[in-house]
Amino acid sequence: MPGAPTPPVPPPFEGPLTGVRVVELAGIGPAPFAAMLLADLGADVVRVDRPGGPGLGIDPALDVTNRGKRSVVLDLKSHEGPARVLDLAARADILLEGYRPGVAERLGVGPADCHARNPRLVYGRMTGWGQEGPLADRAGHDLAYLARTGALGMTGEPGRPPVAPANLLGDYAGGSLYLVVGCLAALHHARATGTGQVVDAAIVDGAVHLTAMLHGMLAAGAWQDLRGANLLDGGCPFYGTYETSDGRYMAVGALEERFYAEFTDLLGVSRPLPPREDPARWPELRTAVAARFRTRTREEWTEVFAGSDACVAPVLSLREAPKDPHLAARGTFTDHGGLTQPAPAPRFSATPTAVRSGPALPGADTAAVARDWNLPHLVTDAPRPPHDSRKVRP
């Protein structure tokens, strides 16, 4: 309409890593998650997908760990594939790979090959067992890595098998997060000195590192080397979960005395509870608390403890969590392209993050990457992508 004010143009997305270029050699597990985190923070992440599609068979349009990235398809077993990866590495700040030790070298895209083209490159390597050691060339998955670190042995109830914590503790906490921290530290060093380096991120190393406090407690005699017998492993009756009358659960973390006093007051037991200071009477205390929780539903108990400092919360499922009032108020989950997913974390005051685009479709961004990274051979040498690159990305 004539004379109508021009609507404001939204500012371009600029996260704290805007301007950082990352090459991700496609794989599964912790390396893609690490690359997603870098993309969430604003890095330009180009994922090099292989012909034939993703390894896990998930629809690429639904693979949230590939959000915010761009994809090209290269066959690293062809003559041109490794050369194109080296072209990308020459223009990148960080390269991430999750192959077994020696595989990248055999393909011609190992650290020496990449550093010959770009001495400032941070070369991030993600494995389970690490780049050396008796098991370095062995296959494995999250659970096996955790098993040898002592971390898995702490989970579950006494006399029952340890509990698999999905792949959060090994792949992502012990793997992805340490890879990201290592690569960002090495990037800082590279920018200060002009010298890149190799980051060897092993899940076993990261998972062991996560147990630092517990090893200190063990040495001090404040932790028993037994499952379900300690303050933080479910052995303590005021730090654990309890079933409600509707078959759901409440989580209790009332460690400090003043929080515990509020917890027991709101719990409303009819007779004095066994003393919390006496571990010998913890089974008796647990039985009394469990009996009380079974008298009401999860929703009723949630209302009882609402607004308190009793450190009690409902145990929610993955589908329930986005509807939690606190998480909803903070925008901890976001909806992008019809996919409900975790929002980027952490948060920044000057360079706020956001989900910029949906999951990268294999090969869909070849032309754009070739233009932006000044690599015309990407288009001429790229194999036909397994998905239609003309598909509109969410």
C-alpha cells in the first residue's frame, strides 16, 4: 500500500561462532552432535555425506542432529572425493571426523594431508577408545566404553544389572562435549599462534574425567565402591525416585537439611521418620517415603510441591517435557519446520543463538557451498545425491 512503512528486516543470525568454518566428515553418534552444537553457536558447518545416505537409516529431514548444517555428497573412495575434502579443509577452521584410527589416513584426508594444505586447521578426532591403546582399533558403542570407565557400574540398584543411560553419558557427555571443548581451545591456540593441531577426543577419557569428584570422594572414604549405596547413586532415600499411585514417578533431591525439612513437611507423614543421618536405617526411611508417595498421583504430588524448596519434581517423558511450564516459559524447546526439538544451549547475552535451518539433506547445499567457499569443483565432481537437492528444506 502506498505510503505504508517498510517492515523491518530481521537482523542476520550471528552466534558467537559466526565466521568459523567447520567440515564434518559424516558419521554417527557423538561427532554429528558435536557438529550440531558448533552450528547452533553460529559456525558454518559443511557436512560431507557419503553416497547412499545416512548410516542409521533415519529420514534425513528428521535428524535434528544435522540442523543448521549444509551438506555436500562426496565419495571418499573415489579419486576426486579426498581432493575435494582437502579443498574444504584448506578453507576451514575445524575438521571433525569419527572414523576408527587410521581410516582417515588411508582415505587421504588424515591430519598430515589436511595440515599440508592448512597448517592452522584444528583436526578433531572422535573415537570411543582413543587413537592408541590395546583397544584403539576395536569396534564399540557407548555402553562398552562406559563399562570400562567405572561410570556404568554406578548405575542401577544393588543386586540388579547396571542401567544403560541411553547414549547421553558416553557418546554425548563424555564424547561430543569434550570434542567441542577441545576444538574450541585448539582454535584459540591456532588463532594466537598460527599453528593448528589434532584433538584426540575419546569417550573413555571424557567419561572418566566426568567421575573426578567421585574419585575424590572415594579416596576420602565418602563414597563406597558399590552400586546403589551412596548419596548420589540412588542409595540415599532422599535422593532418588518414587512411584506414585498412577504408576508414574517423582524425583527427590532433598540433600541439604533445610530442603529435607521442607520435603518431609510437605510429604505429610503421620509419624516420625527414621533419622536421615543413619545410613543403617536408610532402607526403613525409603520404605516409609515410598509408601507415602503411593497415596497420590504424580499430578497431585506435583501440585503439593509446587513453589517449594523441597527439591522435588515430576519425572517426565520425552513427549511430556516440552509442555513443562518452566521449560515452556524459558523456551528450552523450540519448534522449527514442524519439528519440536531442544533449543540451542547455552545462552548468550550479546550473540543469541537460534535454530537457523532444519536438518541438512544430503547433497542439497552443494551449489551454495561451492559458491560461498569458492570451490567450483564441488559441483562438477559431486556424485548424484541420494535425495532430491531441490527439495525445500524445513
